[in-house]
Amino acid sequence: MWIFDVYAKGNNIHLWIRKGDRVRKDEVKYPGFFYLHLPDPSLYSEMIESIETRYRVKECNFRTIYGLLEGYRIYAGRKVAEQIEMQTKLSAKLYNVDVRLEQRFLAEKEMFACGYVGEGYASRFKPDFDLPCIILDVETKLSRGLDSIKEFAVRFTVDGDAKELRFTSTSSNEKELLSDLFALIEEINPDVILFSMADLLMERIIRKSEEYNLNNPISRTGRFRKLASKSYWSYGKARYREKALLPEGRILIDKTCFNFREGGLKGILLASRLTGLSPNITARFTPGTLISSYEVYEALRQGIAVPFRKSDVERQKTFKELKKVDRGGMIFQPEPGVYEKVYQLDFTSMYPSIIVRYNLSPETVEVQGNDNWNSSEDFHKPLKPGFLPSAIKPLLELRIRTKKLKKVNSDYEGMDSMLKWLLVTCFGYTGYRNAKFGRIEVHESINRNAREILLETKELAEDMGFEVIHGIVDCLWLKNRDDTCGDEIYELKYEVERRTGLLTELDLYDWIIFLPMSDGFGAYNRYYGRLKDGKMKLRGIAARRRDTPSYIRKMQLDILDILSKAKNRDEIANLGNELERIYLKYKEDLRHASLEEFVIRKVIGKTNYSRRCPEAYLMNYCKRKGIQIQPGLEVGYVVLDSRRWIVIPEWELESSVMPDFRYYERLMKKAWDEIIIPEM
């Protein structure tokens, strides 16, 4: 029996299971409860007696990452827990209050979504898993004004036979189009529906199906669960999650969501197996929320209670203490220019590896965080393994495996990408104030160890005859001082791994170009170069930026494609005239480009702007039209007048629209200026 969806309603767990050709729903009664610990229970005896008259209460001991606590198991919900907080003036410690009921059920039974009943905990960390479900892939084409659906293109496999169908609307009311799609869903009865713009369109599809009196089979029960829209801040940037309607008995994935773009279906299902969450919400949660959910699942599986409010918040520090501990990653600034025969030595998942290697966890960091502790000498001392290292280790081992597998089989790329994002955010969550198992001292200790490792690696490289031309956090760019290429780099790689205990990867460049900042100094994260296998590696340039119009991106990529044929500095110089001809040709043809190629995509950071800018004009324009735009939402627009910042949203583009060509020429010039051609 293969579980493909799970959710809670009240005190009931709903499991959707496929067994052979049949799909069924099971309901299991599973009461919710939380744990309560009171530093001095005698002070609140009347409160406990009052709770006992209304709810089931048991005295018990329960386990936290810091050890056993005496307390109570109270079979009640969050509102009761919050009332206890208020009455005890926050002195009470509460656990498992906001844990998802279905996640606790699965963790305690050692089951998970997208897996077989009884499959076993360890199989969650295997990249090869069965997918015994029927999948329907739906592409959607909307009208120019986004006010109606014009076409569905669907792909599915029946009895090993891949098929593709296309439904086109011949009328403005979409009735025939929806009827054809619904008939197909009923016929093939899919478990998974991949639907482009699903979260944007599902409310409209449901409303239209009711209006046309059509039976909407997207939900097997006819019911949908709601996931509210949300604007939030992540690493200083506004983000937005579209509201979603989740069908009961099916997995509905919006193909435009971040997790699908990065991980594909296999990546989302792997994350679901790891976190114990339904694929419906796994697809829509951020990587940060997913890594936090993974840690919660691991805690529940190990019988560890999950804190409701953190009690180990950051303590007040003196300026001297802050200066000592509150530092970021180490960076060595490059000199801008062209470099030949360069090596890039990159630590594999450095920060998660440090968590595991140095046993960094909220309950262990106090032992290791004192002034007398030396990470390079004392990390071998026998400490009880902390919760975070024990949870992160199998995830890290899985990432190392998928990273190797994807080099020979592209089927593993999505899973590897999803694991990369989970492990990247696990570091950030150690310092996040609301993280269940975060603590700022862990965050600081990871940074401290990372700086020491990078410095030690730099010194070792220089001792072995290499010049460090750039370094950033977990990566060094090196070249031999005598400008040769030999086996010394592999000796360095071996020695670095032996000394640090961390794995590294090596990229070999024929040449690499580090770009300058506006002040003339080298940029930390803007470079491109030709790898030894002829592929180009691009970071931070116009072709990689999401806000670059597609016409300009195409121009720069065409130029870089020609550059990829050059194997050294002299060959780059010889290509100078050819590259400039491409630029001038694109500049000449700019006025003949399609309107869609001028679209600039930006994330709206706020609702009110104090200065003139394209986003401010767009917000005012949408307000006049009655269109709500939330912070974090990505919008596309074309600039009509850059002096007054007049823009038009992409959904209202018409053939009569005239872009500000001079503005786009300036953008082209900036993209062209990123192409460094050395003198002969």
C-alpha cells in the first residue's frame, strides 16, 4: 500500500492509499495533545485542576534535546496552550503545541507520504524509490489579459503508452474546454496532476465549473483544503506565496512554483518523504520551512518533544563579545581581469558538514563555545552526539550521493537540487529566532569554523606553491605561481580533505574573468569562465539575472557561446571583432523584437514607494485598475518612458505599445560591458 497524500481533520488522520489499481481513503482517530512543564507546579495547582475538569491530563516525563522534563500531557489544542502561557506569564514551557497532527502520526508510526506502509525509516534516504501512481501533466495557455483560459495541452501515460492531447477553446466562456479536461481526468483517474499556474487558476476553474454545472473531478471527493496566501521576508527580500486550493485525494502541483522549477516531481516527492508532509504542501512550502519540518519529523520520530516557544533565545552581548563572535563568512576580494589555468576548490555542503563534523547543536554548543575551546584540536573529544548533527548527517550523505549520481544520470538532478536547498537553509535556520532547533551560538560557531577552515586551506595552498586569486565563504580560486597545470592540485585537494575532514570538489578552468564593481575593485560574485570540458560557468551577469529582458539575455548568451570556443586569453582577443558584430547586430534589430522580449521581471518589495521607480508606477497603475499586488509577488512589465518611469504590465501588452528603446539600448550596453576582451 502506497501512501500518496495525508492530512488531518480535527482528531482524524486521512490517508489516501494506492494498492495496485485501486485507490482508497483510510481514516484513523488520533487525538492531539501537548506537553506542559512548570518550573514550580505548586504555584499553579488550581490551574491544573481546572484543566483536568475539561480535558484529559496525565502526569508524565517527556524528553527534550536538553534532557528529561517532568510535566503533563494535556489532550487539548493550541488555544488552551496559549491560555496557559498567559496565566503563567510565559513561565510555562510548552511542547508539541503547533506540530502538524499528521506529521506526528507518521513519525510515531515511522511512515511517510510517497512511501509504502511498512517501508521502513531508512528508505527515506534512498534516492531510488517507486512512483506507482498515474500522472497527468497539464500546460495552460491564457488569453492576453489573463481573464480566460484558451488552451490545455495534456500529457499522460496509460499502460506504458505516452500520449499527448490538446484542447483549444473556441468560445469565450471556456465551458467546452473545461468539460473536455474534466472528462479526461475522470477517464484516466490520475493521482498526481502537474498543472501550470494551478494556484492562480484553480479558484476560477472551480467557480466556472459550478457556473456551467460541470462535475469537477480535480478533487476525488469534490472538496478542497485551503492554503492561505502569504507575504514574508527571507534573507532581506520580500517573498510571496500564492493562495492554493488543495484537492482531497489527489496531488496537485503548480509547475510554476519554486520547488517544482528546482526539483521537479521527484524532488518534491523526495522532500515529502523526508519531512513527513503531504506533497501538496511540500510543493508550496519554502526550503526553509521544509528543513524545519524535516527536523521536527526527526525529533518526533526519536521521541523528542518540539518546543512551542524558544527558551534559548539570544542573550544580550557586550560590544566586545559581538565583535568577537558575530562575523559572517570569509571573503578574499579578487582583482578584476582575465586569468588562465585556474582551479576552483569548493567545499561540498560546507556548513551542514561543519554541523556534523563538529557536533554543533543547541544542547552541545555551550560546551564547545567557551573561550578555551579550540575546534582544530578538541573536536575529537567524546561528546554525546547532538540532535542537529544526528538529523543532518543522513541528509548530507544523501546529498553527496545524488551529487555523484546526477553526473551520470540527469534523473537525479531535481532531487539533488532540492537537497541542496534544504542543506543551504539548514545553516540559516540555526540563527533564525523562531527556529525550533536553532540557536544563535550554533550559527556563530559554524561561521567561526568556516572562517578557520578557509584560512587554513588558503595557507596550505600558498605553502604548496599556489596563488589565491579569489575566495568566498566555502570556495577558493587558485592558480600555480609558475603558470603550469600539474597533479599538485590533486595533492592539495587530498591534503585539505585529510586535515579538515570535509569533502571538496574541483573545477578546472581554461580561463575565468572576474568582473569589476563600480568602484573598480573586483566583484565577489560576478564572473564567468570556460571549464576544461568546454562548458561555460556563469555567475551574477545579465544572462543569469531574472530581471534581464529575454532579448538582452539572448544577446549575451550568443556572445558567450562564441566565447566558449576560445581556450586561452589570445583566442579570446582574436574573437573581439566577431563578438562586437553580434552586439551591434542585436542593437540594430532591437526595434524589431517582439514585445514579450522587452519584459522585465521584478519582485515587488513593498506596497508603498517613496521614490519614483518602475515598481512604484506599476503599483499605482494596479491600484487604479483594482488589481491587488502583494509584497513578494513577481510581476513583469515593459518600460515605456524611463525618464518618468511609465511602465505597462505584461498582461496588458498590445501591438500598439512602444517601448523606450533608448532605455533598452542602455541595458544592452551594460550587458555588453560585462564581456571583457583582453588586448592582443
